[in-house]
Amino acid sequence: MLARIAHDLYWLGRNLARAEFTARAVEAVFQAEVQGTSDAMPSVSFGSSGLLAMLGDEGERERADNVDALARLTLDADRPGSMLASVERAREGARTVRDVISAEMWEAINTTTLSLRGGGQGGWAPNPRAPAGPYLAAQYVKQRTALIWGVAARTMLRDEAKCFLDAGGTIEVSDMVLRMLRIALPAGEHRAADGHALILLQAVGGFHAYLRAVTAPPNAHPVARFLLFERAYPDSVAACADSLHDAFTTADAGPRNSKPVLRVSRLVADLDFQRRALPDGAELSGICERTQQELARIDGDVAERYFAGATPGQERA
Amino acid sequence: MGVATDTIEVDYRPRAPFRDELYELDGTPRLAAQALIAELGRLGPEGLVDAGRRRDAIFMQQGITFETSGESGSSHERPFPLDLVPRVLTGQEWRAIKRGLAQRIRALNHFVDDIYHAREIVREGLVPWRLVAGCPHFARAVHGIRPPGGVYCHVAGCDLVRDSDGSWRVIEDNVRIPSGISYVLENRAAMARLVPELFASYRVRPVDHYPQLLLRALRSVAPSAESEATVVVWTPGPANSAYFEHAFLARQMGVELVEASDLVVRDDVLYMRTTRGLERVHAVYRRLDDDFVDPLEFMSDSLLGVPGLVRAYRAGSVAIANAFGTGVADDKAIYCFVPEMIRFYLAEEPILENVNTYLLSDREVREHVLDRLGELVVKPTGESGGKGVMIGPHASDQEVARMGERIKAHPERWIAQDVVCLSTAPTVSSDGTLRPCHVDLRPFAVFGESIEIVPGGLTRVALEDGSMIVNSSRGGGSKDTWVLEDGDDADRAGPPIADTQPPALPDLRYGAWMGQQQQQQQQEPQQQQSKGSARVGRKRI
């Protein structure tokens, strides 16, 4: 397939996943920020400034009040980190691959963008400035991205195209999870590291899965381990690395000597090794940082090998 | 807490002589409620009606509903009636309530232990034995059993009301299976979504750690030495009116929700049937009455029970929360003696008062009560949920006369209490205006290694004008209950979420395809690379 198409599908996946994770994080932070602290348990810190940092809006941290910060993250298309901007980028990407994705999928992406843009006509909310805006918009984006991925799974051929779409989605998810972990569990900070980490689980939508998989209370360390290593949980970094490996192996013409495939294999093995070798309670911020760097290298290798040397995911100046 | 200058007057008058939770009697907002009232004024009736509509939609969507039967006998599913005006308690008020509750629950726990062992309080002549033995929830089957840690009342909810003078009184104890905690959590979540601006000037103490507190308490009493204890929530089944709460707690704690058919006792050990065979259960949070739990020991025709469970419990192989037989402590006839219990077991003076109560089995008291029945509240001892209650001042002469006959026939089945002037709180009417409605408060306590009480609790509100019956089965609603941080709280653990400097993260990337032609035209591709952004991708099209 065309390198350009592969590239656009990959970024379509990334933008969809980013929109969804922004929505989840906005919702979780919003819920936590309106309340005070718990008297029974301290919690890891992940407020709206953490959210802005996660989404690369750090340069613009003029101390806005929370509702304002959340409104910006939600529906301000001029902020590249907002949910709407991610959805808009996904739509732009989808337009260039309309012949590759199914008509149903295009429609799902298009209506999502239009109703977010139009402040919810027939969509998510009566009035974008209404106080419940962030919650309802986040709900809407979550539901619609699930729908889009579902339509993709049911209507697209499981070929190269689907592989690049999926690969984009999973690499973005793992990057987002790592960003959150690095903000919530900064290196050497021990006070916060003992707190409960419900907000992290809510921000990735893994609360229920965690409770069913792990018996330990949702404190920072077990939660971080779960989000890094639990392969049964689809949005953990390890599970994302697995599916990334599957996607590239399928799409690659010669996976045995393909740099992205080799690099991802190494990441999969490394995560598995760390899971077994690291004692409980060991510091995890180092692994998060290294893994994130490794993912950036994979991103570079992918651009070089599959996208005809197109510039890898670019960094904003 | 400063009040914005553009405050819009809220049209509300507290109804004397009742104390109002948010307003002084002269009609000015209380200090702690000023910012809240100002926000309510800014929202206005339309804003409140609108938020109410969204609340109903969200509750229906999430299935937070309850069934009501209409006059024709047909049942409707209705969204849980949450009132959008929260009730506000200052940190200081809350600390007093909390200390009072902890004291009361400790005394009740001592009482249950005593009744099934040495019965010292009876021998001292403080509580008449015939009242204890005559209590329908007295369980002979568990005589002499002491559960791990000596804890019987793992989960307790006492109903409090506030009198006109502002004092708190306990109107009822619930140490069997108090329900309502799921609504406390769901109400808070809904409020934060629907009317976040109300929270703006406050730091409200969160409640969402309750499931973790409960799980920790259950694990701490579970008799498992070697491994992590297996805890289950036991529900009578989906037809139960509180099934939503059972499922909610099981999900929030991440434990199995079991029914009787999932459980089996072998050799005095409780197991559950799983796909991998029998798995041992160490602690059961049961949500059904004693009568049904074990057909071998209690009601023999119970289909909801697990034969042999009491035997396993007696052998100490499983912890049951709440323990069997705790119903003896929340009987309405025993209620009168709780202040005595506190003095007897703890050698302390009660912090929370009782409502004046008359035991009708005593002839003199009974005659006195029958004379002024129209001024009193009469309650059946064995019932809960507001069933069979007669409020004298609101009842017709006929009703009062009929009640007099029933008391004469079975005096031991009834108690009479002075009428308490339940406090009121502003409540949203269907047109968005505020009116005073009567409220009570049910805080929830968890007793494991120590007693933990979730800040606030369930505020129930009587939605009918002038009514004082707050039970949701009788047309009551609920309110979110805020306990405010006041800065000098000794029992607060960590500092508030600090604005720590997050570590430097790599910038987000944005995909941008540079076609070959475009790249060839670029003299310096490197430069292009550094300028790329979402905008570049967009211009291309």
C-alpha cells in the first residue's frame, strides 16, 4: 500500500486514541478536582496542571481556574491538546484515506467531529458552555471513539491498512499511559507514592479491570505495576507492546530483519523481564522514562521503514 | 469564603420554628452556606430545572433507579430522587457527630458481645432480660460465639435528626444491614457532574473511598493466616430492592457477588462454587436478614440460606459481617437503653442524645402515653423503613383512636416518642424555586481494626410539604451531604493535592506527511521538520 496512506492511517489511529484518553483524563480530573482531599487516604497528585502537562500545554499554564482549563482541553480547537483538536485531526486524516476505510467508519468519524464542533446538535450537549460541558463532552467522545473502533473492527479487512490503524492506536495509548504515570509518580517523591491512585485508574478507564485483577488496594505502586505490566489489561503498556508487535509483524514484508519489529520485540521481552525481576514497591519512574524513549525510537523507525522516510511524528518547536 | 458582589437574591424563607440547615431563622444564609447560596442564585430556577432534567437522564442511563408502584398497582422505574441543593456540615459539626457515633457504635458492639456471653448488663439490672429475649432478632443460635477481633457491628448506620435548638439526636440505630451508602457515592458523583459550580468555593471531603474502607475492614476480620482473604458480598438476589447497592459494592470492592446457590459448607468451612472447583471464602458481607441465612439454625423454610453456615461461623472458619444476632442491638425497645450502655461499658457520658422514648410495656407509662397519644410518634418495634409509624400531630382522631386500641392489645410491639422538630433544608421544587423540606442524616461507619466513618452520609429529605417521613419507600428523596475541610482537622491524613512540578515530558507529536514532491522542493528539509505541527498537516488539504 502507499506509504502516505499507511502514514495517514497510523496517525488516524493515534489521534483517535489521543482524543479518547484526553476525554478519560479530563473526566477523572474534573471529578477529583471538585472535591477536597480524603481524610482517610492521601492520593497521588494529578490535578489539572498535571493534565495540562500531560497534553503538552505546559507552556500555557497561566493559573487558570480548573473549569477554564478543562473547557480548553475539551473544546478549544485552537489548542492542539484539546479533545476537539484531536478529533479534527482524525477527521482530516480520515478524509485522505476515505477510499481505504469503510464508508461507515468515515461517517462515524465525521458525525463525531461535526457534533462536537457544533456544540452538540443532535449530539452530546444542549450548550457547550453549560457547566456539565466537560463531563458530557468527555462521555460523548469516549462513546464515539469506542463506536469508531468497533466499526473499524467489523467493517475493515484485516490487512496492512488495519494493522497501521491499530498500531497507531496502541502506540498512542501506551504513550498516554506512560505520560500519566510519569506525572503522577515522579522520581524520588515518596509522599505521593504511598497514596491511592484511583484517579489514574479512572483516567485510563481501568478501575474495574484493576479491581478484578489485583487484590491489593489501589495504591500508587500496584496501580503503576498494573498499568505497566498487566498483559491481560488491553491498555497496559505491556499489552500495547504485544499488539504493536503483532501489527508490525503482519504488516511488514520482511519482519525478521525489520528494525521496528525487532525493537518492539525487545521492548516486549524487557517489560516481561522487569515484571518478573522487579521486587514489589521498587521505583518505577525509571522504567516509565526509558520505555517512553524507546517508543519514540520505534516511532522514528516506523517512519523510516514504512512511511518512505517521511518525517517521523514531529515535535513542536 | 467571600460572596461575589453580583449575588442574585434567592427567594427562600425558612419555616419557623424549625431550624434550617443553610439559613439562619432571620432568613440570612449561614456563614458556611453563603457561597453556596450565591451560586444557587446565579444558577437561578431555570438552571436548576435544567440540571434536574440532565440528572434524570443520567440516572436513567446509568440505571440508578428505584421502583415505585402507582395507584393502579403497576410499577414504574423512576430515577433516584436526588435534590440538587447539598446539605453543608462544617468540620466542627462533623467532628462532634463522628465522636458521638463512634462512641455509640462501640457501646452497641459491647452490648451484643455481652448479651451473647456474660449478660452483665442484665445482671446489673440495667436492661430487662424479657426485652432482650422478646426481641424478634435475638438469636439463641449464636450464644457464646465471639467473632475475630470481637467485632459484631462491622457496618453501622445511625439515623440522626437535628432539633430546633441545633442539637443532634439519634432516632434509630441500624446495625443489621443498613443500606444507602451506594447513593451517597452516586449522589456525589452526580453532583460533581451536574452542578460543579456549587463546589467552587469549597473543599468538600470526598466519600469515594468507602468501598476500600469496607474491604479493608472485612479483610482485617477474616480468619485467613496464610493468604489474601477471599471476601464476598452475599445478596438475596436481583429481585431485592437494594440489589443495585449489593452489585455496586461488589463491583467497587472487586469481589464476587454471590447468591445462596453459589455457597456451600463442607466440614465447617464455607466455599463458593467456581469454574475451578470449590474456593474457600473467608469473609462474607451479607445483605440478608438472620432469619434467612441458615435453614438449619434459623427459619427452616428459607430458600435463600446456606445450610451449615452458622456451624462454620461457630467453628471460626468464616467471618460474617454483620455478625448474626446483632439485630438485638437496634431493636426499637432496646434503643432506650443505649445511653445506659455507653455509661456502663465505656464509663463515658453519651455525646449524642436519644429522643425521649416511652416503653409501653410498663403500665404507668402506657397510661400516660395513651392520654397524650395525639402529641407523640408511635413506632412498631420490629419494623424498619418507616412502616407502620403514626405521627400523632398529623394523624386524624380516628387513626389515633385505632392506634390506642392496638397498643392496648400488644403494648410490647410499640414504642412512643416525643415529636422531634426535624430541621429543614432548601429543596428544589419542580419549578426550580426553593422550599424548606425536613431532613435527617444517616452516616455510615465501618468497624474493622478501628471505627471509620465516611464524611457526611445520606441526607434523606421528605419531599412532600410538611411531611417528616424521609424513607425513600414513602416518597423521600436524598441530598448530597458535604463535610467541609476547615484546615485544623486532626484526623486528616495527607496534605491536599499539591501542585508539584511535573517532570519534563517529551512534547506531543503530530503526524504530518511530507509528500516526495514537496520534500524535493524543500531546500532544507531539516528546517521544515522543526516547524511541523498540526497546522502543517491541515494546510495540505
